[in-house]
Amino acid sequence: MRSIFLTLGLITLVANLAWSTEGDDVLAVLKSKDFYEAAGKQGGRVWSEEDLKQLAALKSAIDAEPMLRLRANKVLVDVAAKARLNTGPADEHIVVAGFRHLETNLKQAKVKELLDGGFTHYHISRRDDDGRLLFLIERVGKTPSGGLNLEWDPVKKEIIKMTGWGILK
């Protein structure tokens, strides 16, 4: 009988170590400098169910590092297939520039508020009136709705303007 309890205890210990290692792995991936070029790229990594649970918890953790919350939310949107590159996959560099712009501006009220409520999707869109490309990151279907439109300059190859709409106006 004693050996059964020791065996069960050992199995529990190994399972807990495996779980904590997965959690550390998720944090390490989110913290990596090449996140957007590697695991953070659409389809860049297969996320386990346990990873997704940890990402969801991190996204909602108000006391967590804002960059990690942003990246966790991005992964969850990607996995839910709520990210679209309407202009084609060659424009994923605009998505990377958009998220890096948000990371640079995490202290701005609009970005903070977007993180606090989370975002439901993002996409790239071309404006019909002037052909400008916009990276749109939005929270819709939740109350209150809102988002940020980040304008891409193809000559400078950077985001040049960020405007809010809805609750983020």
C-alpha cells in the first residue's frame, strides 16, 4: 500500500513539474526578442491546450507585464482565426510593425485601455478613398466596443499614426 502512495506522489510531482515547465516555456516564448518573427507569427507555433489556458489567464491578468498581455492576446486571436491579412500574407510585416508600435506605446491611455478590455481581432485593410494601408486592432462584440487604427507608411516602412475609435476615441 505504501508503494502505491509513493508512486502516486511521484506521478503527481512529475506532472506538476511538467506543467510548470510548460508555463515557463510559454513565458519564455512570449518574452523572446524574435517573438513576432517566430512563435508569434501566424502559424509560427502549435500551442497546446495548456498553453492556451495559460495565455488566456495572462491576457486577463491586470498585474502582468503589459507586453506579455499584448502578445498573449495576439496568440489567442491568431488561434481563434480572428486575424486577417486582407491585402495578402506578404503584408504580415505590417502586423509586426503594428504590434511593435503598440509595445513602444504601452503607456498611452488608448493602448492601456485596449489591453485592459482585450481585443477580439485584428486585420490589415486598404482604404478605398486613398489606398492607404491600415492595421486595425479592435474589440467588437463586447461592450464597450472600440479599437485602434494604425496607419502604415510604405515609404518609411513604419506606422506613422494611431487613432482610436469607439471607446478608445
